[in-house]
Amino acid sequence: MVDLVFFHDSPMDVQSASSVVLQALTQAASQDTAVLKPAEQQLRQWETQPGFYTVLLSIFNNHMLDVNVRWLAVLYFKNGIDRYWRRVAPHALSEEEKASLRAGLITNFNEPVNQIATQIAVLIAKVARLDCPRQWPELIPVLLESVKVQDVLQQHRALLTFYHVTKTLASKRLAADRRLFQDLASSIYGFACSLWNHHTDSFLQQIHTGDQLSTLSSLERTLLSLKVLRKLTVHGFGEPQENMEVMGFLSAVFERLKQFLECCRLVGPGTVCREKLEKTIILYTKVLLDFLEHHPYPFIPLIQRSLEFTVTYVFTEVGEGLVFERFIVQCMSLIKMIVKNEAYRLEKNIEESKAEILEAHQIKSAFFTPPTLTEIGKRLVSKYFLLTEEEVSMWEEDPESFAVEETGGDSWKYSLRPCTEVLFLDIFHQYSSTLTPVLLQMVQDLQGPSDVDDPVQLLLKDSVYNAMGLAAYELFDSVDFDEWFRNQLRGELQVPHHRYKVIRRRVIWLIGQWISVKFKSELRPLLYEAVLSLLQDPDLVVRIETATTIKLAVDDFEFRTEQFLPFLQSIFALLFQLLQQVTECDTKMQILHVISCVIERVGTQIRPYVGCLVQYLPVLWKQSEDHNMLRCAILTTLIYLVQGLGAESSNLYPFLLPVIQLSTDVSLPPHVYLLEDGLELWLVTLEYSPAITTELLRLFQNMTPLLELSSENVKTCFQIITAYMYLAGSEFVQSYGETICTSFCDLLKDITIEGHVQVLKVVEVSIKVSPALSSQAFQSVLPAVFRGVLDGERYPVVMSTYLGVIGRVLLQNSSFFKSLLMQMAMEYNKEMHHLLGDMIEMWVDRMDNITQPERRKLSSLALLSLLPSDNSVIQDKFCGIINICVEALHDVMTEDPETGTFRDCMLMSHLEEPKLSDDDEPPTEQDKRIKLLALQDPVHTVSLQQFMYEKLKAQQLLMGDGPFQALMETVDAEIVRQLQEFLKGL
């Protein structure tokens, strides 16, 4: 490697340095990595050397050198601005070198290569963002002078730079920077307008000469000057309505647009000039759209002309042969923004609206007369909603790709159709009283089956039905959809002719749009019959659309499983057949989503019919190795499949567990896409698992790295750990308890309050499931819990969980509690019984933090378990223990109105089975495990009333009647009376 210091004050030094840098750049432009890599490394070393950027400037300004080398020099210079231009940057360039570079960058504007010229303009703009105007006041004056020169190349390059500088300065958002830009805009706006007018007039003259090169050159300068003016107009004025030049320019936009649209007649399609001409026309529309977005009130004087212009060109014969798709999209966006603009929304009490809003409303109301709205509505539906020849051909030649595009493919999103549909909806919403009868009349005119030999009528009906579907919510009170379905639509679904597929597909889509709006439940079986037939339609597009409608039907609030069950087997089989037939990733995902919805809604009723799907999913998973989004859809389907199969899902483990393993392994790249769904699948697999298996237990090895991620999925991870506790109990704690404890200790150092609680809940469940093993496994966590209690944790929800954990240990593993107490006594340098007293006192004091009755009972049982005791400290806290136990009795005891005796309502027996309503989900295997665990839990098996009675009796026997009576007298008389009432009859 060459160590070189650059000196830009000596011509000889610059010349010698240039040759070395030039050699390195030449090597860096090589295709040979053995040459390229060392050169790149050398250039990186030089990045911080004084004078390096001066040498780069001299290289890319030398037009005799190789273009690739000059291109690299520009890129290195541009990257250096980002890294080293700011004064505070490490290895920042000196002020002297920066001054020299600024001067060198604007010495001339004669770069012959377009791509390099653009990059130079961008890097000048980057410097301007940091230095203009304070450190570079001469930049704008130099640019303004340079755009006046007669040389065509210099003029274009100066304009190009002027645009990039203006664009960059306009993007700055700090208040001080915006004021500077506004000052600049005010000072140069008149000049920019003159420049734009001059180049525009030149172009309009040139286009009639037939000189294509001169016309194109003139058009490019027109486009650049308009780009500059757009930035100045939109971002250069706080109150643009007060500047006559700004409003004058905006008014002139409409006339210029007409002139440029007329030029489309003179320039043939597919040429470079036509492409640039269309770009310029679109830019004019962007000026209006941007100005409306940033300055809605100053735009009000332009509303009338905007609406007149756009409606004339898009909805009358004037635009025929002139307008092109992107221009129509822009015009429709402008109409939509005016119609739906939030800034023009009237107040509920119209008189309270601002004067500007009232003015905008009046202009719109005067323009959108019933005849105008009728014409717009009819044209939207009968012209712009029509399937194009290209779309019809695509349907015939590649039906699946057509179906993907129609459901929102990337190219569809930016095409004319969705823009048209959005405009239709917005206008229909605003002016529904006028447009509803227009649309209904269009439907009426097309009643009855259409002639299959009349493609124009078929496509028109498709468009009208499309409008009826889009406006479903607006038409709620105007259409009896049930009658329409029975008398017309259902019959149209049964017309079998090949050409009628357009209508079959549109009608089933239309039904899908109305299902959640107005479709009687009793008609659903008729719909399912139709669906069954359409899933066997010869046309693939019809079948795919039918599948989407099935999803909408089963997702609907009115869905009734019992109505669907007679059709379930056939529909599911046909959906599965469709899944196999389609080949596009997007379509498979769509059909899988429908299948998932069906499985979710019918639940366990799906079990007899999923055999084929279960066999196919492993094949599809293997085929989708490079398609992670499809794999996400498979994971979702598996989640619902496991829920539907219940305990029988264990038969899927040979496929299921490797899928979970791959999806949740953070060392493998696919986890970025699959992790969230993979964790959800892991959780439901555990919840529905009938028993632990070796493979399922081994899968937990993926968990430790997941906990280290501390991502938004950590809550699901806690749920998975808890599910393992319930499923495998002691076996799980023995295998992974210490590993989990280590992870939890790390998590607790930096976790939210909610996360803290989640960790402690897992510990509590573990102790409940396996008291001895869990206490041992979590012995690193428990001291922190004990400490939290003694120190009076300030967050009630955390304190409640602390007390729950300590309560479990004390009640279910008293020997471990004693060893923990001993450990803490040494830490606090206190006697064990005194520390126990402190803990009881804090427990009693913070009992109100515990809101769940189960936990309150647990605390009472735990503290009562300390009795009988002759320990003076415990006897000293006796009053507090009795107080919280009586409070807990109030929580858990219910009185039998017939006998007047009390019963602990938390006691459970094996005989109790909860009654399920039709809407209730059947219990999961985990629900059953939780129920069995509850039947061993002291909270649900020990009567607090009985336990308290026995403990008090034992304390009395230990102390004798007199001392015990004295102890009871430390308790408030009212509390004693309530206690006696609860213990009556024992």
C-alpha cells in the first residue's frame, strides 16, 4: 500500500498525487477482484488525507480520462461529503480545502456525460445543503448567471445543478433553514418564472420546425426550469396567495397544460421526445397537486379552474386522442383531493365554518351540479371501469396472473383502475343523493341475462356491477339486495356460456361486497350452493374469485356453522383442489388464507376432511423454500389446522416440529420472515399437545437465543415456556429450569414493568407445577423477589406478583422458604425471625396491591401456614395476619341463603365440568391440564375458612386459653366479630 500525503498548494504535488490516485481509480474500476480489492482498500485509506478530494475534483473534471474512472472519482467525492464535510466530523476537511473545492465545483458547467453531470449536480447540492448561503454565498449568483449563457450544454448543466440545489434546500425542515429558503425564493422567483417562460416558448416554437434534436434539448431545459419553479412555488412561500407572481404562475399552468397536450398530436408515441413531453405534462399536474397539499387555502381561487380543466379533459370528448393514462390518474387525484380535502370540511354547524371553507364549499357546490355529476358518474362506470383489451387478453392467456393483478398486484396498485374506483367512491360518498338514482338506472337498463354475443354489453354490465359492489355501504337504504340476489344475480351465476364468465366472476365478487352490508342469513345456503357450483367453473379466475367470497362469507358476523356444514366437505375438497391447481405464489397464499379461515370458523368439524391437505402441506413447504411469504401463509394454515385437530395434531409432528424448528431458529436467515408465525404455531402445538415427546422437549433448545433477542415476540416466548411447564412439569423444569433462570436473570436487568411481571408469572406457574424442583431451579431469581418484598417495590402490579411467588414458595415448599430466609438474613445481617417479621409487616401493609381474589387467598393461606408458632415475632404480627385473612374471607366466601352458612367459592372438585355454550370454544389440552393442576392447588382444594379455623385452634392448643385470648384481644373487635361469623358452625 502507498502512504501518501496530498498537498494542494503545489501544482507539482497535485500532479504527482493525481497520477497515483488515477492509477488506484483505474484499478478500482477493474472487473478483476484481485486488482479491484487492494485498490478500494488504498482509496479508503486516502479518504481522510488532506488534498485527496482536490485530486478527485481534478480527475473528474478532466474530460480526456476514461468515463468509468471519472464516474468513480465523483462517487468517492460524493461519499466524502457525507462523511467528512461537516466541521464536527472525525477527520473533517479543512476550511481552506473546502473553500478551494467549492470554487472548483462551479468553475464551469460543461460536463459532456449525462450520468456524470447528474452526479456532479447532486454533490454540489449536498455541499449547498451544508454551506449555502452562509459559507457559499456565491453559489446561487453563479448559477443564475450560468443559466443565461448561450452555450446549450453549459446552460443545461447549470439548469440541472440549479434544480438539484433548489430541491435540496427546499427539503430542509428546520425553521431557520425554511426562512432562508423563503428569502432565496422571494429573491429569485421572478427570474425563475422568466426562465421557465423563455424555455417554454422556445420549445413551443421548436416543435413546429421538425428539428427533433433541438426540440428535445429545448424540452429538457423547459422540464428543468419547471422543476425549479415547482420547488420554489410549493416550499418557498409561507403565504403564497400574497405573491402575485406565484398566483400568476399557477394560473398560467392551465394554459400551458393545454398547449403541451396539443403538442401530443405532433409527437409520435414511443419516441424519446414523447416520453419527455408526457413527463413535463405530469410535472405540471404535480405542481397543482403539491400546492393543494401544502397550501389548501391559497389553492381555493384555483379550485374552479382545476375542476373545469380536469373534468373537461377526462370526462368529455375534448380529451379524446390527447390524454394518456398517467395524466388521467393525476387529474383524477386532483379532483379527489378537492372533493375530499379535510381542510375544506364544513363544521357540523355550518355557520361556525371559516370563511375560506365556506368559499371552497360554494365553489364545489356550484360546479358539481346534477348534470355534471351524472356525466362524471356515467363516464367513470361506462368508460373507465371497463376491462381493457389488454386485460381481456391477459384473462384469456394467463388467467392466474390476471387474478393476481385484479386483487391488488403491484402494477395494478399504480394503474388507472384503482384510481378510478377511489374517485368514484369519494364522489359517490359526497353526492350519493344525486348519483344513487343514476347508478340504479344503469342497473335497471341491464336487467336480465345479457347477450353472450354482445361483448360490449357484457363488459358494461361488469362495470355497473363493479360500481354496485364498491358503493354497497352507500346503497344500503336504496337496494333490496336479498331480492336482487334471488331474482336476478343467482340466475346469472348459472349461465354456463364461456363468454359469460365475466359476469359470473363479477356477480360472485359483488355478493362478497354485500355480505357484510345486507344479506339475510337464511339466504346463505343458496349462496353456498352457488359457491359449490362456481368452484367447479371451467374458468380459473371465476374459481379464485369464488374462493375470496367464501372467505368473506365465513368471516362475516352473520355466519352460522350449522348452515355451512352440509357443504363443508365438498367446498373444502374443491378449495384444496384449487390450491393444487394454481401456480403463482400470491394465489397460493390467497387460497391458503381462505382455507385457514374456513378451518378457524368450523373448528373441530373440519377433522374428517383435512387428510389430503395434511399430506400436501409438506410438499408445498418444500416447494416454497425460496418464498418466505408463502411459507408464512403455510404457518398460518398450520396454526388453524392444529386448533381444528386438537390432540390429533400430534400425528403431524414429523412435519410440524421441523417446521417450527426452522422458523424459530434465529441463526438461520428465514427466521426474519417466519419467526412471529413460527412462535404462534409452537405455542398452539403445545396447547393442543396430549403429552410431551422427546422431540417436542428438544425443540426448546431454540428458546435461549430467542430470549436473548428481547424482541417484541418475548411475550409469546413466555407463553411457550408456561405451556411447557403445564405440559411437561417436573421433566421440563429438570431439563431446562437452570437455563431459563439464567435467561431470566439477564432479562430482569433491562426489561419493562410488564416484562418484569411476565417473567415472575412464569416463575409462579413453575413453582405451582413443581414446587421442589422449581424452587431449586429458580434460586438465583428468588432472592431478587424476596428483596423486592422487603424493600417495598413501588409498582403495585410487580409487588402483587412478588407476593404471589413468595406465597407459593412459603405454602408449597416451606423447607426451601426457610433456606431462602436464612440466605436473606445473612445478606441483610439480621436475625431470621426479625427478617421474617419485616416481610410479614410489608406483606400485610401492601396486601391492597393484590387485586385478584386467587392471589389474596394464596397470601392468606401462606401467612396462616406460619401458625401455630411460639415465635414472638410471628405472634407480634398476628393481628395483621388475621386482618388480611378476614379480608380474604370476604372475597372468597359465599353465603347459602337457605342454611345461612358460608362456603369457599374457590373450591373445585373433579365432578365440576363447565357448561359450554354453542359459541364457546372447546377446551384445549392445556385447559384440561390447568384444570387438573387446579385440583391439586391449595387455593382450590383447601377451604380458607376451615384452614383458618384449624390454625387458630392449633395456636390455642400451643399457647393455652389465657395467652391465646390475650393474643386475640390484639385484633380489632369488629374484625373478631366478622371472623366468628365466618367460622360459625365449625
